[in-house]
Amino acid sequence: MAEASTGWQSELYDALRRHDVTQFAYVPDAGHRVCIDRSLADKQVHSVALTTEEEGVALACGAHLGDQRAVLLMQSSGLGNCVNFLAMVKGGRFPFLTILSMRGDFGEGNPWQMAMGQATRPVLAALDFVVLEATTPDEVVPIVDAACNMVWKSGQAVAVLLTQKLIGAKAF
Amino acid sequence: MAYRLDRVTAVPALIGEHRDFLLIGGLAGAAKDLAALTADGPHFFGMAGGMGAAVMIGLGLALARPEKKVLVATGDGELLMNVGALATVAVLDPPNLSILCVDNGHHGETGYQKSHTLRGVDLEKMALAAGIKSTCTVAKQADIARGARMLRASKHCSFVLLRVKPTDPPKVKRLMNPADSRVRFRLGTLGRA
């Protein structure tokens, strides 16, 4: 991994907490490591480890039915596991936030990752997601703030992409 | 194990006073069971798609509303589509979440094709192996009282497998638009959209 500074990861968690996100759903992932670890250490939130990413979509819908805010942290490869449940988000007009650490994109060295990485934006577009992309550390927090406003004030489904320009491409 | 009970009478007998719960109904038969029981009520979110989502919607709701009892009714087919959710639920063990799996051994909605449970898969054992601490199987009338107690009064997240014969769920008209269902549930249970 081309190790970039990860201070923004902790700031990302703080931003989500400022927006009152209290359910953190994830499949373990290096790109989201700090956020996941902080949710595990935070007694004020539910840290929900999933067996597959689609569980997190349904969890977020249930959280909304109970008036809590959830975020789904996953790799772009996990998006492919979620499609039918993301259609439920669209059909039900659920407010929904996911943050994707990108694979299969800028500088990817693992050919297994390429197809889903390149399909990520078209899949999100097909489901009417608002897509915001972070490419530098200093834009992560403003983008997460913007995303949270669109999700919980305007009722949108929003995907924040943490690009490989930001998180680096894993070395193979 | 025999599939003898009728879901039309066994589901209401197990749930009892439905207003004591926030209710999630997985597609398709289980949502019809709950729609009939609640007269498609405002404390019920019933699904006709999103197969495999019911248990996790119930988990998100149970975590958000710890003061309320949440009951997810789902079918064997719906649960099998995302059976890993039992493991996700078990490691958190929310005591206010109860899962009722109405197992008729078939995919009723698509023409009663045999499901895995009829061919030997035991979903109660899978729930138990996933780590859910309160589980039981209800296969005959005499089992219903125990199952009802477990759904209502367990100190842990509970899982009740209800074995029923492969006959239709109640015929019921229910709200089918998922966005309207979402808004109705929030208005009915939170007082705001």
C-alpha cells in the first residue's frame, strides 16, 4: 500500500458523529480501518460487523425506520453484493449513506478488482445515487458534511467514493 | 419433522397481542401473515421485494428502538437468501429482537417449489450454531405456548422456527408501495415522517 497519511480517516469518523450517525456497518477493510476501530471503541454507537455488505443496506433501512442514522462502510467490490437492496433504497426512497473505498481504479494492480471497480460508478448511477468523490485528504470532511446534509436533510441516497488517489493502490 | 400446523392460525397464536411489537414482514407469505394479523397496521412494515433483507431491517430497527420489542416474521426461502444475517444478529444479541421463521418447506410465492428446509436444512440448528441463544422449533399445537413465550419474553435475541404445511397465507390487501410503507411506519411509530 502506498501509505498516505490517514489523519483524515479519524476526521471522517468525527464528521459522521457530528451528523449523529450511530450505526456503523462494515465488512472489514483496510481503507476504513480507523473508522471501524473508532466505532468499536465508541460506547455511544452500534458497531455492526457484517457477513456481507448487503446486510448493511438493510440495516440502514431499519435504522431509519427507528429514527437512527447509519452508514455502510465498504469496498467498491462490495457494492456488487448490494444491488437488489439498493433498489429497495430507491423504491422506498430511504435516506442512505455509504462510503466506498475504491478498488479496481486508479493504479490498481490486482486484475480481479478491475471489473467491479470500473462498474461502480455506472451501477450507482443506474440506481440514482448522488456520487461524491474524494481525491485529497483535505476534501474528505467537506464531502462527508455535504453527503450527510443531502442524505438526512434532503432524503437522498449518497455514495462517497474514497478514491485510490486518496487511499493509494495496494501493491501486488 | 412434520409440517402440520396451519400458518393462518399458528402465526397469530405465537405472536398474540401484535401491538406489543414493531413488526417487519419479509416477502411474501410472512408479510401477508402480518398484514392480516395487524389489519395492515401502522406498526407494521411489510415487504414484497428485497428478498433476504427482513432480518437485517429488524436488526437496524431493534438497535434504534431499544425500548420497543421488534419482531421479524420471515419465510424459510427469504431467510436462506441471507442466512449470514443470523450470525450478524447473534454476535450483537439485541434482547429486543425476535425472529419468527414461518417454514413451509417451499417457495410458496413462486409456485411451491421445494425449499432447502424440506430437503434437510434445519434453520433452528443454523440459528443455534450462529450463536443465537434462545431458539426453538414449533411443529405441533403443544409447542406454541413455549414459542410464544420465547418471542415475547426472552432475555436474548430469539429465533422461533414455525413448521407449517404448505398452504397459502391469508389473502389480504396491503400497502404495496415501499416508500408509502416507509412513511406510514415512521408516522405510526415515531409520529413523524
